[in-house]
Amino acid sequence: MTVNTERGPANVLHRLALGVEALDALVDRLVVTPLRVGRQAPARWLPSPVDPSWPCLDLEAAGSARFKIRRLSSVPDNLVLRLDDPSRRYVPRRLEVHLWPAQALDETTGQPYVPVRSRLLRAWLWPGSAYPLPRGATCVRGRVTRGGHPVRWARLTAIGPTNGVAGRAHADDRGEFLLVVTDPAQNPLQSNVDVDVVVRAPKVADPVGSPDRYADLVVEDVPRSTVPPTPADLDNDVLRGIAVPVGYTTNIHAPRHLTVPVGAELTLTDDIVFDPTP
């Protein structure tokens, strides 16, 4: 089959349903760590024996931090993707995406050609506990708990001296986080930066005993890109992981005030306690 693209006619060797790019939220570049990316699927479609911790079909790799889904009859128009780093350098995410229907790629239907960038999902991943920090980084390591138990998948924001965002972090399934202060917003001659750490987390308590590590990881909805895509289709707060997910709430406790040494790591000896607002 031949389709008319932005650069002229092209022979179709396979149909791309979705391309995925994983980016490092700190450096704004493609992730260099090997990732596992898959789409959730019913058990009858999964390879045997089924891994209960990963009920997904792995995406086809297309280069470093790039993956793709070919348009097949078994691919639904709406699917949930999981992006994970088994080495814990990055905190996993789940995203629901809405694909362009197959007939939109077929010139015989009279539908317009859908550019590749309209079939591209860019997702930013945040540092996990094993993230390789450069020397001289200003950061905070800690854990978020509720009633002595880890608060899974919490999100943290550090507010700096000028009331601006000084850094962000995603907590993992153990409640552990690595918050890098990317904008101290102060005189470099000073040796410390004061921040107030705001925590948001799911209001509903985490399920216990599920073999699926991601059973309670929030699914963030990503609207389908327009044709052609606008800049906001490829780069927005949801994709960057800085929008507050549905079901998350603020902490009933006041933000945790910390004095962080510039150019060094602060490891908290006591947990940040989270209790959801009523």
C-alpha cells in the first residue's frame, strides 16, 4: 500500500499504531537505562507461563528508550502502558493512551494521513532510589509513610525561598523518593537552601497482597494528539508527571521544612508522614 505523507508518497511496510519515547525528567533527554515497557492485556493474550507481576505484552524496542506498537487486529484503540526500570533508577508510570483508528492510516478510506508525531507518546520518568546522580547534586532522600507503612507512589514538590518550585520527586512502591533540588533560587555563596516539601498521594489506602506490583499505580489519561500535533500534545504536565493525578489529595500535615546543604545529599532519618485530607 502507498500513502501520501508530508514528504510525498511512501510505501507502507508496516503500520505504526504508537511510538513511545521515555525521557529523563531531570536532564530532559532520552533515558539511557534499559527499560521494560509493555501494554496491559487480558490473561488469554499473555505468553505462558503468565507472570502475575507483569500482566503485559512487551513493546517492541526501536532504539535507546524508544518503543513501538505495530497496528494489528489484536491492538485495541485504547490501552494502558507501563514503563518500568527494573534496576530502580527510575520510578515506574502507567499511562492510558488513545490510538488513532487503523482506517485513518489507509488512503483507500479517504481519511487524511496521520503524521508519525501524532502517533508519538513522550513520557518523562523521575529518579528512583538507584538513580546515578552526578557529583555535586543537591538532593534529599527519604520515605513517605502512613501509620508506619510506606505510602506508595506519592508525589513530592519542594517549594524554595522564592515560593517557586525548587524540585520534584515521585516515590516508588516502597515509599522511597529521591528529590533533586534543581533550582535553589538563592545566592550561590550560601551553603544551604531552605525548602518546604509538599506531599500528595492517593486518598484510598493501598491494596495488600496483590502479586501485581503496579496494581495501585495511578493510571494517567493522555488525550489523543491532534493532526498535526500541537506542542502541547507532545509536552504537557501530564506527560512530564507534574500534574496532580486523579484520586490524589494533599497532606493533612504541614509541609516538611528542610535545610538542604547545597552540593550534597541530605538523607532523612525520620519519615515524612502523610495522612490524607478528609
